[in-house]
Amino acid sequence: MANSRFVFTPFSAEFPASNIPQLQLVNRRPVLSFDASTDEAAQWTAVAPQGLTGTITVLVYYIMASAVANAVIFQASLEAITDGDAIDLDAGDSFDTANSSGSITVPGTAGYLDVITITMTNADSIAAGDLFRLKLNRDADTDTATGDAHVLAVELRDNS
């Protein structure tokens, strides 16, 4: 992934069994609406390409439905599966510890785009050829922004 990236959209999201963001259209744009009062998560699956060598960052492109003050917090985590790993994919998952964006002040006008960067210090030892999943979670029980956070895209970058 040397100097490459993955861009994940709301339509390509996969969802856990519970606490999922709502897939909807905002002004004809697909978004995942992460609730203000419940931690909700979505995830995406891909294969890590050759050349994966650098620090990985996740960028979250979002707008707020109504909040114009306070802070939002997103968390991202990776699950990397290498051929031959002793992980039963039928029975569970193995996400690494979540990485947090910290408190990010939302734009002063609802609907204005903001981009949050999360450095993936916990990256589950991802390597070229690994099947991986990226999970994005709004830490709603900790952040202070009211209203839904509408995620328009999530980008995963190798910063080598």
C-alpha cells in the first residue's frame, strides 16, 4: 500500500449484529448516520496490497446533521487475517485495540464537511496479502456533539 489508499463508501459498509448506523441519503448523498447517544459501528473488508510498509491512517469524511458546537469522537480498529492464522472466521472476530481520534470540535455550521485523521498505532500487524476489516465506531457515550454524524466516506492510507 506504499503511498496508496482505499476509499470506503456507505454503500460498501458491512454491519455487526447490533448498534449499526443508519444508511440514508442526505441531499442525494449516501451517508452512514452515527447516532449521538449510542455507540454504533460499521466495517469494511479488503485485501492489503503488496508494498504495505508505512504507518496507516484512517480519514473520516463527515458532516453533522445539527450540531454546531462541542466535539465528536470516532474510533477505528483493524482486524488482519493472514493465510493459516488460527482464527475461526465463522465464529468471531479479532479486531486490535481501537485507535481514537480524540475530541474533535465539529464545524460551526451543520452540513459543513470536516475530515478527521486517526493514526492506526494499533494495526493488528497488518501485512501485504492479509484479508483485513476496518471498523469505524462513533464513541457517542464519550463525545459531546448532539445529533447524528453523517459519514460520507472513510479512507485508509499507507503513509510510507
